[in-house]
Amino acid sequence: GIEVSSLMKETGMVTLDPGFTNTASTTSAITYIDGEAGVLRYRGYPIEQLAEHSSFLEVSYLLIYGELPTADQLTAFTSRVQRHTLLHEDLKRFFDGFPRDAHPMPVLSSAVSALSTFYQDSLSPFDETQVELSTIRLLAKLPTIAAYAHKKSIGQPLLYPDNRLGLVENFLRLSFGLPAEDYEVDPVMVKALDQLFILHADHEQNCSTSTVRLVGSGQANLFASVSAGIHALSGPLHGGANSAVLEMLGDIRKSDDDVDTFMTRVKNKEKGVRLMGFGHRVYKNYDPRAAIIKKTADEILQKLGKRDELLDIAMRLEEIALNDEYFISRKLYPNVDFYTGLIYKAMGFPTKMFTVLFALGRLPGWIAQWREMMEDPQTKIGRPRQVYTGVPERDYVPVPDRG
Ligand code: ACO
């Protein structure tokens, strides 16, 4: 450990805040969170109201442009996005280059990165028309890319988008449809996925959004910044938690462990054993997104006719945790991803795709935050300081003279 007094002397005014638990990196007018009260609002609108009444594209518009769209604005926005869903034929070939069992997250990130090679006409961070064009291109093409990553992994042919369909319908058809069959879009599934995307759409300065901003602060283009954000999202302590939850539930079911034995291992802090889908850096009461999902998870699973025994394990884990001193004293509650995996599974997505679905939902937030930063005259390149703890100074020793 470093003595605080010597740290002050060494660093002058530099503050040390590992993990940024107390340091704001920016001002922002997009998303408001009150972690103690369990409040989440996009542009002032409570998440509960948006989840119930709004749609994902409408919420995307709200996050990016600051206001809910009028009917005309929403129609124009929707049709612009619809017209950009195709991928360049050469970009489609990229999917052949990855191993068949590739994880779809790095495939997604690589394809987004590659967009900057295809759309060199929309890379300037300061030209309004170009930023607008890359915004629409990303919103339209990410679902196509995500569906293709999935199709490749199961060895099925890639379909072309059908632009008569809405964004979520299109994505479901591209993911599950086959060329020889008509794909019947299930409205229950569309509504559920649309709502999940809304709940994931922004969450202020989380790890991936901070990454998007940091990369963008060096004036890298929107595709490059979002590609970096996708990588940041992939880790199991962030977006990767949604697949980790399902793996955990599956392991509990497969192993001889019962739920209580597993919880004892969590509380003993066995290496690598955490109750995945629990805990949050900001929410210390409950995660309002989890509350909405919990309400709908059971209902959706019933409607899809996919009541899952893993849901029972999840509910049992939650019940134990909410009454256990270990979790209560550390203010650990279910987060957004405790229940999402069960819904994604019921829809037919493999576990590897779960974090990709999170990325689809989070995209408008990344874009909105990147644009807000670019428009802010106060923006500077992100460049944190450090507290050096290495050897102070020493003289070079030639190779033959070293120990
Ligand atoms: N299971 C068991 N113990 C936990 C858990 C958990 N899920 N989360 C935190 N703790 C314990 C820690 O061991 C620590 O205990 P200690 O005080 O005895 O040392 C205490 O609670 C505080 O935890 P930190 O890791 O310091 O909290 P931090 O704010 O850094 O981490 C995080 C937040 C990463 C979300 C953490 O709770 C976690 O790892 N959760 C599981 C992974 C997960 O679900 N991530 C998704 C986050 S939401 C999202 O990205 C959508």
C-alpha cells in the first residue's frame, strides 16, 4: 500500500480513484440514475413509462436527439433506418473468414470496425450530415450484422433484410428465418425484445459507454468508437454477465450442488464464484430494469410456452439472496441481466448471442453519448493521470554485466 501522505506529496493535486467510484468523467443531459432510490430516466422520462408505452426506435430517437419524436419525425426516422439495413456484399464475405465457432461479440465488433472502411464518406466527427449518416447506418446495420454472426455460427445461409418489417421484426427474421420458408414473426417475441432493448438503451457512464467516449475523445470516428465499446461490453463483469448467469444456472442444475451449497460457495468467496446477475456499481437498492424484467419474464416464458426449470433456480437464488445477511449488508440486488438470459433462451438464441443482444440495445446510448461529447465545446481528449509506484531512477546495466 501507498501512504496517503506520501501520495499527496508525490502527486500534488492528482486524485487516485480506482474504478472511478467517485469521479465524474463528464457532464451529460442524457440519462439520470439515482442508485439509492432505484431511479432511471432517459432525458427525464422514467424507464417504467418508456418500457410500457414506447418503442425501441422511438427511445433511440429520444436519446440521440433529446426529445420524443412527433408522428412525422418518427415515420421519417423509421424509414431512414429501414433503408440502410443492407450490408455491402463485400462486407458479407468477412463472415466467411471467422472460424465457425467464433464468439459473435468479436465478430460484431470486427464488422462494425470494418464499416469505417466501407463508409469513408461519413467518418468526420464534426460534419453534421456525416455524423447523421453514420448514426443511421449503425442503427440499421448492427441488427443485420448480429443476425449474420448468429447464422454463420449455426451454418445457415444469410438472408437479405426485408425492409417492409420493423427493426426488431427484421432482426428476428434474419436470425431465425430460412430462405425456403416464410418466417412468421411472433408478436409476443417482438414486443418482449423491443422492451428489452429499451431497458438496455443507455446507462450513463458505464464501462462500455466510457470506452466509446474515451476513444471518441481522440476524435476517432463513430464506427471505431462503437467497435471499441462492443469489446468493452463483452467482459463478464459488464454485458457478458447475461450469458454468465445462464451458464451459472445450467452449472447448478447439472452439478450435484443444490442452490444452498452454491450460495455457500459464493459467500465463502471461492475464486471465480460470484452470484452472476447480482450487484451493481450504482444501484444500491434495486435495479429498476430488473424489476420490470422480473415482472415480464414469467409472463413471456408462459406465453412462449417455454417455462424453464432454470427460472425456478433463478427465483430460488434470488429469494435466498434477498434474505441473506451477506447480500443485504453489501446491498447486492438482481441487476438487469439476472433474468434477461432466460428470456433470450426462450426466444431461441444460443447463450453466446446474449451479449450481442445487449449491444443491439445499448447502441443508441453509445451514439447519443458520443454525439453529446462531440458537440460539447468543453470536451478534451480523455487522458487520466496515474500515481507512479515503480522504481524511482536507476542506471542502465549492459547485458553481460547483469546478474
Ligand atoms: N456475488 C457475490 N459477491 C459480490 C457480488 C456478487 N455478484 N458482487 C459484489 N460482491 C461483493 C464483493 O465480493 C465485495 O465484497 P467485500 O466488500 O466483502 O469485499 C462487495 O460485494 C462489493 O463488490 P465490488 O466488486 O467491490 O463492487 P463493484 O461496484 O466494484 O462491482 C459488479 C459491481 C462488477 C457489478 C459486481 O457486483 C459483480 O461482479 N457482479 C456480478 C457480475 C454482474 O452481474 N455484472 C453485471 C453488471 S450490470 C451490467 O453491466 C448490465
